[in-house]
Amino acid sequence: MSDDNPLSLACPVPAPAGAQILLAHGEGAGLTRRLIRELLLRELDNPYLRLLGDGAVLPPVEGALVVTTDSSVVSPLFFPGGDIGKLAVHSAINDLAVSGAEPLYLTLALILEEGLPLATLQRVVKSVAEAACACRIPIVTGDTKVVARGQADQLYLTTTGVGRLRPGVELGARRIQPGDVILVSGPLADHGLAILAARENLGFEPPPQSDTAPVHELVAELLTTTEVHFLRDPTRGGVSAVLHELVEATGFTMIVDEANLPLSDCTRGVCELLGLDPLHIANEGKVVAVVAANATDRALQALQAHPLGRHAAVIGRVTGDRPPAVLVRSNLGQLRRLEEPRGSPLPRIC
Amino acid sequence: MSDDNPLSLACPVPAPAGAQILLAHGEGAGLTRRLIRELLLRELDNPYLRLLGDGAVLPPVEGALVVTTDSSVVSPLFFPGGDIGKLAVHSAINDLAVSGAEPLYLTLALILEEGLPLATLQRVVKSVAEAACACRIPIVTGDTKVVARGQADQLYLTTTGVGRLRPGVELGARRIQPGDVILVSGPLADHGLAILAARENLGFEPPPQSDTAPVHELVAELLTTTEVHFLRDPTRGGVSAVLHELVEATGFTMIVDEANLPLSDCTRGVCELLGLDPLHIANEGKVVAVVAANATDRALQALQAHPLGRHAAVIGRVTGDRPPAVLVRSNLGQLRRLEEPRGSPLPRIC
């Protein structure tokens, strides 16, 4: 990127070897200001953040405003296909995207554990900067707190996204009707499996890769092509959690065809080996879309025209069957009720 | 409040005795949805949050947008004069206020430690709701994550504030000139001493009380009365951190008259006893204002006309003296350089 791009990254300086976060980095005095200027601002620099005010003053936004917030507490911090920094940026951008918004700005709040290597912090902040820069969305303001050893696990990030509602877009579970069709934008469960394999050292070769990606352009493509009733990014709890939420919100039944679920060969193999249902597993670069039946082809084509949606598929439909439930039609054609797991299969997935 | 007020609080239901946060409350499936509906939404309900979308869709905002973000990690969670919930709301509102904005909306992200009593969570969320309701600012969207025991200290909150820049207001260190006058809106150091006394069981009777309060109306009063060059809420690092930041940003010298610092009798006594300088200690309901000398009387009167500014005072002035520094004129008239503490006098103050 050229130097006059407000999002261009300042040249990073490696943190001194062995340097760590101290409680005093969170005291608001000189050491806090140095951390902000010499590490955070250096990576994230842009004209809004540079003023280091208590808040960022931004140009007027035309149209309805959309705001989202997400804490990222994923463990491990770095995993095949991504890291907590990318995840924090993508989760905010994706929440804006599936709300029908064009993302404009992000904020970043950091909670750091005393003793965190500065090099780790720098690596994460650099990743935040790269992900934000790739989407051309500046981090306009931030906050840094430090807690004592044992009061956090290295670091947690909270990103808030601010966007502008795309004109004419109206999304919501209330728009869903029996007969509507359910699509997903690509292979499921890759993020959750990547985290599981990395955390538990499962030793798959090659290791499953997270799908973390910003879906705002994919969604823009979809929304400009056809009318959409509902969008959601199937993160924690996977597609299953989205469908159960829709059953609760609409009182309708969601039927999924197992044979139509897009899955990579790797994911299919790992899920079979470990006895996991990919419907319950988290994604970080996918969308679930619900459209009217007569919009199915246009929606599918719009998704498939974008690199992130090449393997988009129709996975099911909405019916008025009673009692309302999430049902899965197996490869053999049998219908079974999909229950949500009640335990905790995989904490700190995002 | 009447039932048709969008911010009216739904009737709270006590959490079952002994119930705790489980890792599964953070999994995104059924237990997450129950926690959100039965505890969070019940306390924080308003038309935006109620839709439980991935983001909140808000009416258009006229004029420049102002956005702030703050994590609250204060320990203990509850202290004389306030708690983490009030602090999280006030810190976002105050950051908007001193940025020259009218606060409009808040978001709330929670990081919860496994094992946190639901009753504690409910008490905190109720306090968030009360503080937000008192300011008539809705919490429009949120996020809830759970980390394992020992990976957080009970709970951390991150609030993001969205506001509208007040027309004609332009604030910033760049506007400060030699000859300008420095004011504070009231007695200093009360929040920091309240936390210190509560955490260390210092046994003062009555215990020091936090000053946590929303300053947006006080600031509105000030900004409509006179032109202001710079505003900041002196939280972590106290007034000292604000003045040191101004020295760095402007290259000017800040001279403070010790005799003019507004201090409660309690604070004066505790600071003398413990050998603490109130200039370094955090506040949560105060503002530092810098105005042109000819605006001093109007600024002081505007502040003093508001209940939160009754004890406002002129505490110093800006000079071109070299080298730039923060100087304190003692009660005996001697000038000394005010250095910032380099250690960590009091972590997790906010």
C-alpha cells in the first residue's frame, strides 16, 4: 500500500527480546502511553487513532447505523489458518455484514495478562492491523488494561464494529416463512476443528485449517443480487445453533439435508473419526442465508461467484411442521431431530 | 418509569441460589441463549437489544459520529460508591462527553469466569441497567464469553459508546495555548482511594466513596456556556497523567497550584496518612478542562452551576516555560517537577 493510504502500516520494530507486559503498562501513566505509541499505534496507525483522544471523532454516516461487539478469548492464540487478532477483526466485520451493513470502523479493547511477552502482543496486534488493513477498515480508538498473572490467559480482545445499513436491506427472523430455503456459503466446521486439533495436539497431517475470513464482500454480492430474509454467521454452536435460534424465534421447523452439507474431505474424515457432528462446530468465514424459494438460484449463483462462496450449497428448508424443531434428513432419507449438545464440547473457540 | 419507556427495567427474577456460570454458558447453544434471554435481556431490555441480532440497527445519526471503547477490570467488583457495572457505563459515557459528544448508545461485552455465581452476574448486570437507564442511554447489543476457572477474575466488561459530536465543538490538545487555564470539576482522587481502601481493608470509617458518575450533562452545560480547548476525564493515573499527556502533546508546561486542588477532608487525610499524591490517583466522575484565560469565569460558573461541579476550581495554567514539564507550586510557593510514578501503585483501578 502507498504511504498516503491512511491504513498503511508503519514499519514495525521488534519488541526487545524477553520484554513482558507489566502491571504498570495498565496504570495510565508513562508506560501506558509508551505501549500505546510504540507498539499499538505503530501497527494500527491511521488519522483517527493517531489523535489518541478519549474517543474517535468520525465523519457523519449516512443512513441507519449498525453496531456490533464481540470479545475474542480463543485458545490457543495462534492456530492453523489464523489467530486471535484476525478472529477479532473478522468477527466484528462479519457481524456487521450479516446485519446487512457495510463495515466502516472498528474499535479494539485489550485485556492483557501481566507477564505476556511483548513479542506475542506485537504479533497479535500486527495481525489485527493486517486483517483490518486487508478489509480497509481502520481501528479508530482503543483501550488497554492489564490484569495480574492468573487473572487472564495471555490476552483477550474486544472489537466493536460500526457500519452503515445497506439501503433497502431488511433482514430478520421475522421475515422467514415456510417454504423458504436455507443456504450456507461453503464448507462447514473448519474453524472448530482447527482449534480442537491445535489445542489437543491431535496430530492430523496436514492439520485442519480455520476458515476465518471477512465475509462482507461476499454478503454484499448476495444482497445486491437478490432479496434475502435472514443472514447469520454460524460461529459458536455452528449451523445448529443458528437453526435452533430460528426455531425459537419463528416457531417454524428447519429441515437440513445431510447429503447436501458442504464439507471438506479433511473435515469429513476428522468428524467421522472423532464422532463429531459438523453441524455443531464453529465457522468463522461462512454465512447461513435464508431466502424465498424463488430466489434460490440467484442466491446460490451470487454466493458461488465470490471466491469465499465457491462451494455454497442449499442445505435445507423451512416448513410449518409441528412441533417446531431442527430436523436432519440422513443420507438414507430418514428424519431425526437434531438436539443441541448440553455440555461443553469445546470452550474458548472464538 | 412507565411501561412504555424503552429503557424501563423488566422485573428482575432472582437467580437460583448457588447457580453458577458454566463453560457451556459460553458455547453459543441453548444455555447461552437462556442466559441472554433470562438474565441479560431481562435486565437490559430495550427495542434494539430485544431483536438479539448479530448487530443493532439504529436510526441515522446526524452530524459527526464519536465512538469510544473501554474495558473494565476493576477489583473488587463492588466498592463504596459504585461497582464494575456503573463504572463500565460511566467510563463510556464520560469518554464520549469529554470528546464533545452527546452519548446515544452503548454496547456491552462480558467475559465471565467459570464458577461465577449467577447472583453476582445478575447484580452487576442490574447495576449496568440502572446506570444506563439513569442516563437514558440503551445498551443496544452485546456479547458473552466464558473462560475457565483461573482465566479471569470473576468478570470483565467492555463497553463501547456511540455518540453525536455537539455542533460547533472542537476539542483537542492542539487547541491549547500558553496562557490557557486548567480547571477541574470537583474533589480529586476519591475513586482511587475508595478502591485502595476496599481492596486492602484499610478500615477507614466512613470508608472513602468512589466519585463514579456520568459527566455528560455537566460537560454539556460547560460546552454550551463557553468555548473550551480541551477536555479529559482524569481516570487511571489521575490528573497527573492528563497533564503529562498534554506536555507530550503540546510541548508546553503545565503549572498546578497545590493550594487550589479541591480535595475532600477524607481524601486529604487519607493521602497524608498513606503518603499518596492525590494528583496521581484515579477519578471516575470528574473532568479536566483547559480554556482560554478570558473564558475562566464563565467556565467556572458553568461547572459550579451543576450538582457534579459544585466544587469546581481553577487548578493551574499553561505556560511556554522550557523545558516543558508538569510543575506543582507547593502551598509554600515553591515550584517542583511532578514526576509520574514508574511502578504500579494500584492495578485494576477501573
